[in-house]
Amino acid sequence: MTGSATENEFLRPPSEQEFDSVYRAPSQYNPLDTFRLPSGQDRHYQQQYGDMYFLRLAKLKPAVEEIAVEAWEGFSIAGEHARRVERVLDVRQGELCWVAGTIYMDMPLKPNILEDLTKENYTLAPPPRPTYQDPSNPDLTQIMLEDESGRLRLTGSMLRTAQLCTGAIIAVLGTENSNGDFEVIDTKVPDLARQPRRWERDGVDAAQKEPSKGKIAFVSGLGVTGTSSDTLALELLTDYLLGYSGSTSAGNSGDAPPDASTITRLVIAGNSLGASMTVDANADNGAGKKKAGPKKYGYDASAYNASPITRLDSFLAEILPSIPITLMAGQSDPANFSLPQQGIHRAMFPQARAYCAPPPAGEEKQEPGWFDSVTNPWEGDVEGWRLWGSSGQNVDDALRYLNLADEEGNVGDGAGDMEARIRVMEAMLRWRCGVPTAPDTLWSYPFQTHDPFVMESCPHIFFAGNQPRFKTAVIEGDSPLKLNGADTEMTGTDDDNTSGSRVRLISIPKFEETGELVLVDTETLEVEVVRFGAFAGQQEKQ
Amino acid sequence: MAVADYKKYLAENVLNERRTVTYRSLSRALRVHSTLAKQMLYDFHRNENNKKPNSVNATYLLTGIQKAPETTNGYQDSFDENGIPQSSPYLSSSMPNQDAGADDIAVSSILLVREDDLEDAKATFESIASIHVYSLQPTVLQDLNVLTDVHGEMVTNHAQEDPLEHGKSWGMIQGKNVRRRTAGRPPAPAAAPAAPKTTIPAKRPIKSEEKPQPKTDTEEEAPKPKTEPKSQPEPATKREETPTSSKPSEKTAPPKQKGSIFSSFAKAKPKVKKEDSATSTTSAVQSAEPSGAEDVVLGDASDDDEEQEELFPNTGKAAPAGTRESRKEREEKLKKMMEDEDEDEDEEMPDAAQSPEESNPIDEPPPKQPELKEEMTVRGGRRRGRRQIMKKKTVKDDEGYLVTVEEPSWESFSEDEPAPPPKKKPAVSAAKGKPAAKPGQGNIMSFFSKK
């Protein structure tokens, strides 16, 4: 422990020193409206969900076929050449061929709306399950390949290791066996979409920009409850972001948390309100209502607890004068539940609202506000980098399809779990589908004309909020998808290979539990973590 | 500077009133830089404890890099059951035993520590970048979460100080491009004293006019000053016209502003209506209103709501609400009426029965307490019948007074045209009426209240 000079900056009698004002580095911010739903009258829920799958397949089939052609053209086993088949129903028995389609997984524990209806237990939402697999009976899981013509059941040892989930578009190579099942030899995925250059959308050439020493801060799962049990960490976070804590001069000594003035933007990835509050409200009385359900004018003060949102509002209003915020809705937030969740309405933030963009007047595109309440998932450009992130539902749900239990023996927050989460995120990028399991097991808006969950372009930073632990990785477009391999390489951050696409994956932990704030450097995309907490000393031990 | 005062302030608050003072609350109270506040706390702590040991207890904030990545669990292992630190407690936990994910990642920590644990906590750090006093209190804090309450108190006490103006003196990092809308002063947090709040809005327009201007160097800012006035012309201009004249009237406004957004919503409604008649004279009142009016929207995030938010539909909005409300009320009345019919005839209509008593209180009671009757037949799937209603008659009596008499009369009705004449009538005559019956004048809260 070193008693450096900076240590004495504060531990001394008051000085007559003049204090320079510190200014925050500016933020380049250019969000996309990918997930904004039509408003009001134009939002319909009558459509069939099937269209989403067709749209997705139509979009991604050419991409995956292109890759498959490249890989399997001329592939032959025992003199038989692999033939390309257009539709899954055209597959002939005993013939080596390959075909592209959508994965559909039938799993024993997967919620099934038809089953719910026949059993008439549709009044209650099914309780969330840790996994849809039945660990005692893994054979019940059926993997099928589907397109507009029909379904083909896939088998083969390959599938046991290739981790898939409903909604992914892949190409499979193999033959149909005598049971009518398709023996899979190899699979291909669309792989990363084209990655835009930095600053591409801002119309600025990268060379013109002088390198900024900025950082983007990510936090998720603030879990504000409005009670005194709110973590002290939130206070410390506030102090840090406002530049009060830490010293002014020791910013770059290497052992200090980065100078807060370099943080150009805070992204809050969902679950800003504590989930427990809504549960409490429900438990208190039978007629419990969801917190601030839409279309609920007025409230019964006995059933509605405004303190979480009030507390969150004052938190935001306190740091907003200093730092711009992008607030994503999350599972426990007062927004619509089905993905894409629309931004939390700013009427919920009487104080922070002043920093919002003015309400849209007419058709013209308007500038994003200093405080931007955005959708979940959300896509946008920050400091020229493309960000694509969600509040974590997509990862959590896709994970339920994967057989995690057999890795560690338990489905928990172990290291294997975090490894799997990062792999799932990587797989999503390579599937070019950010939310593959919507609309199957994740509630979704029934899109008719396009599937926004398909990634048109590959982000630079891909994040998922509300994960049990922090974890990061870098993936590259060139390296093949090795979900089953022991690819610990991808956790490395050092690299000098700038060709090809590189994506920084970040799983953002729940702040409520870990007190961690994730900072991403806007030049190198290096990640660091600042942890806030209180030292549980002897006082609490006794 | 307030350097001389801080001892007095701290002595008063910490020693006499036995409160907890954090560096931020001190910085706010004395309007000094946060660094200076930290130094003051340190100085006070040292001096007092020199005079009388343990008279003041401190908490410290340590920043730096901790040894074990998993601190939260690490230090818990390092105490045995008796709460006594083991001899070399932190070495064991400093072994990197976690997965390969976090290895290259720089993890710095900001840790709040009690005075007693300071040395223990320091030992968990590999290097310490800074350490400062976070708070002072007369005794050891059992629960560090108390500090959040101190913070909350501080925020509410100083809610009237605009952080955009004062942030500099506190040592806050300032955003150069902060954009804040001029319209819609956010209402005070519920607990805040409302009175001082009102001095702010007058300053606001000047402030935010100045702010966006100098940073036009970045290209995205350029259109800003243009769009902003356009999208919300009304409130902005109103504000600027009456910055000084609005002050006295705003002084009266505060009680309206405090409380939840709903209450301001409720209050705002009648005001907006009044503008119809007296638009020119009430500009002062109006300038206090926008925050209330803006609160109107609390539905889903659909945009059609939002357009109204800024456009101040002061004429249109109240009336539809009124009619909607009265319609609802009417429906309910109708339903009740039907129930009554179902039960039996000869049921007294409560509303109609009350009204005669009220409308002619001086007179001798009306000759007959009218009992409203209904005759009803069901024919061919359709209900028809007659019912007795009260009709009002005004006659001049012998002494020349106008006397209003209610007389029962019969009227036929059928199920198809359930227009409720019996209900309309009392609404006109009865002085009290139901709030819904007066279109447009209704309190909007009654619309929201549970039926």
C-alpha cells in the first residue's frame, strides 16, 4: 500500500486552493429506430406470428446458403456429391444433400400455448423455468428444420454438441435415413453480418476524428426499490459519475478508476426498478396490479407504490446535469412486456423528463435527447461504434434451450454458466439474429413486414444486461463458430488484427447484486470494471 | 469563503444534533467544492478527536485496486467465527481462482469503509489511489445504508438549487452539451418544501438559452436552437415574457406543485379552462402551469398523446373529458335504473326524490311526497312502459312569490330509447347536482377515481 501524494490530497486541512472546473468529454450519439413500434392506432396484435419466421428465413437463407455453397460445393462421401436442395420436403431418402431452414426445437418443458389452452390453465402465466430440457430424459428433445414447405426431424451425434435454439437459421448437410430423419453431418450458420466502419453513419471519416479518450459506461439491474434497503452502491455510483469521488489528479496513474470525466455516456440496460416491488404489490392483495400498467389512469394509493420510480427519477435527475443517459427498458420496468419493449414513458420521470427530447412534432426526425429512453433491444451508434444490446431476456431465454446441466451438473451461476452465456451471445451474432427465441418462447410483437431481430449489420459492441456476472470476450468474423470446442481464446482482449469484423461481447452484471459498472474505451474497446461497495467490517460481523 | 464556518457547522450538526454529515451534504450546505469539503471533514475529525478521543466517527472512501477480484466473498472468508481477523487473511483469497474471463480486465474498486475497519480494508487493496473522509457522525454507523438517507435528505433540502448552475462550485463534472427543455418545470419531489422551488423557473430560460449556443462547433448541435422553439412555442415564449411579473403569482402556486403528478394534473385542469375566457390576463397563472399540463400524458407511450402534451389543447381537452365522464355517469345511472326496474316497480328513485326538498326548502313540503312509479310491459322481446317522473312547474302564488312545484307526471318509454329524462330533470333543478352533470366543469379526478 502506498501513501502516494494523492492520498494526502484529501487528508489534510482545508486549503485555499482554487479548483478548476472539469468538463465531460462530449458524446457522439446517433440511435437507430430499429425497434420502435408504430404508435397508437397503428400497433396491431392481430397478426399471425408465422410471418416472422418466414421473413427471417427469407432474409437469412441467402446468407447461409452462400456460406454453405462455399463450404460444401464439391463435398462428397464415397463418390456421392452433396446436392443442394431448395426445400426441406424435397429431401430424398438416402441422398447426400444439404438444405437451409429454421430450427425448431420441441422440448418437454417448453411452454406450449396449445397445451395450456387444452388444459385450461391459461389464466396463469407459466412460471419461468431454468431450462426447457428435461435433464432426466434428454431424448424427448426434438430438433427440427423447418421452412415454408414443412419440417424435417434432425438427428445425429453432431446435434448433441452443436447448441441450437428455436429460430436460428442454419444449413445442414446429411442424408435422410430410413426412419425419415435427417442424419446431420455438418451445419453452417449465416455468420457475422457486414460490420459498418466506425463513424459510418455519422458521415464522418474516421481519419478526421482525433482519437477521443472517452469511455462508455454500462450498467444494468439497478433494482431501485425506493426503500432504505437500496444499496449504498447506488450513492457511490452517483458520486463517481458526478466526479465527486476519487481524486482529480490521479486519474491516469493506472491504479485508480478511470477519471469519470472521460465517461461520455451511461447506458442503463434494463431492470432499473427492483423486481421485488411488483411482486410485493401483487402479493399484498389479490387485485394487485402491475406497476403502472399502461392504460391505468389514476391509481389506488394503497396498491401502487410510487417510491421506486420516484427514487429512480431522482437518481437520474441527479446525474443528468452531468452525463447523458440512454435508458433501456427491462423485464421489471414499467414498459410493455413483449419484445421489443418500448422505452419507459418519460411521464414516469417528472424530474428527469426535462432532459428528454421534446415530444415529436409532426413527422420530421428529431434529435435524440440528452436523456434518451429507448427500446429493448436497442441499436445505435455511440462514438461512432455500433451498439446492439438488450436487457438480457434474449440470452436468458436462449440459454434455456441449451443443455447446461450436464456441464457442471447444476444449472446455476457457475463459471460454466457465464461461459455459456457468452457463447450464446456469440451464437446470436453468428446466427444474425439477436432474439432467436422470439416469438416462440419470448413474447414478441407480431411483426408483419420485417423482422427487426435479424441483424442487418454486425455491431461493434454487443451487450446483454442483467447477467449474473460480468464477462467479456472478443469474437472475430474469420474464426469459425466453435460453440462446442474449447475456445477459451475468445476471452482475450489483446489483438492487433484489425482486418475483418471484431465484436466486443459484454455481459453486464446486475448492479444491485455486484455493484459493478462496466466501462468500454471508445478507442480500443477495452473493457474495465469499477466496483462499488461497502466494506463489511467488524461491525457487521458481530 | 466559508472556511471559517465549517467548524461551527460541523460542531452544530455532528456534535450537538448528532447527525451524519457527508462530504457532499457539507459541500452543498456551505457551497464549497467537494474536495474542500473532504478536507474540512478530515480537519474537523482530527481536531475533535485530538481534543476528546472518539467523539467523532468517520467513514472513508477508498479507491484503488483490490487484491482479490472477488472481494465481496473474499473478505468474508478471512474472518473466523469470532470475528477476529486471521493472521494473514487476505493472501488466501488473492489467489485468482475464477474462470479465465476476468483476468485481463482491470477492476478498480470504490469502497466505503468505517473508521474502525480502515486498516483491514486497506490491506485488501493492492494499491490505493485515493482515500478521503466520506462522512462524519458521532458514533459508529451500524448500518451504512443510513448514508443513503442522509443523501436523500440533502437532495430534497437543496432541490431548489439548479445543478446546472451550481454544479461547478460543487466540483461536479459538467456536461458541455446538456440540453434541457425550457418548458415544464418538473414538480418538486414530494417531500421537498415547495416554496423555494418557485424562484427557479424565472431563471431557467436565460440559462438554457445561453447553454446551447456556444457549443455549436459540433455538427449535431446546429439545428437545435431552431427546432426547440418551434416544437413548443407557447410555453417558451410565455415564460420569457413574464419572468419577473410571474414571481408574485408563482408564490401562490407552490401548494399546487407539490405532491404527485396526479395532483398537479388535477389542479391544472380548471386553470386551463379558465384561460378560454381570460387568456390575456392570466398569463402569470399560466406560466406556473405548464408542468401541470404536461403531466396530462400518462398512458402508453403512443405518440398521439405526446403531441397534445405540448400543444396545450386548452380548449378542446376539457370538454371531451366532461362529456365522456357524464356519459359514463349516465350509463351507470341507467344501469342502476334498470336494476331498480328489475327488482320491482314502486322503487323510489333516490335522485329524483332528493331534489324537491332541496329546490324549495322554504316552502311547506310539497303536498304529496311523490312516489315515482313505473309500469312496464314486456311485449315481443321489447320492454315498453310508462313511468312516473317529476316535472317542475313554476307558479306565482297568492303573495306574488314564484313557487316551483314538482308534479309527478307520466311518460312512456321503451327499452330502445333509454334516454333518461328522469335523470335529466333533476340535474337541472337540483342545485347540487352531480359533478358529471355539468359538462366541462367536472373535476377530472372524478374521472380517474375508481367507480
